[in-house]
Amino acid sequence: MPDADAPPRAVVVLVAGDLQIPLGAIGPMTVCDLALLDDLLRLRMAIARRGWSLRLTHLDRETRDLFEFVGLIECLDP
């Protein structure tokens, strides 16, 4: 079970041109599963429709491993 005082699973950042705007953090108590991945990818698609991009920073190992496991690691912006 994750520790509530642990660092977040990831920080979600909106990238619009030269601007990088932190949207929020995915808390350490959030379950790391395919539903989380689906939510992040849907958010990424909605943002892309406006010509922006989404970046996940400070990814924890479990979240990064899930993206890798399902073959979507390339969807993460560096």
C-alpha cells in the first residue's frame, strides 16, 4: 500500500509553445492501473486538439513501468 507522505506518482504539465504550466500532481495514493493510463491518454488527446502537449514529469517507477508494459512509453514527452 502506498504511503500518503510519499512523493506524487507524476506531475502533469501543459506545454503551450514556450510555456510550461503545471496542471497538478497525481497523488501517491492513486492506484496505478490501466484506468489511470486511460485518463492520462484521454487528457493528452484533448490537449493535443488545441495544439498543445502534455508532459509527465517526476514519474515514479511503477507508473513508468505501466506505460512501458503496455507499449506506450513513447507517449511520454521527455
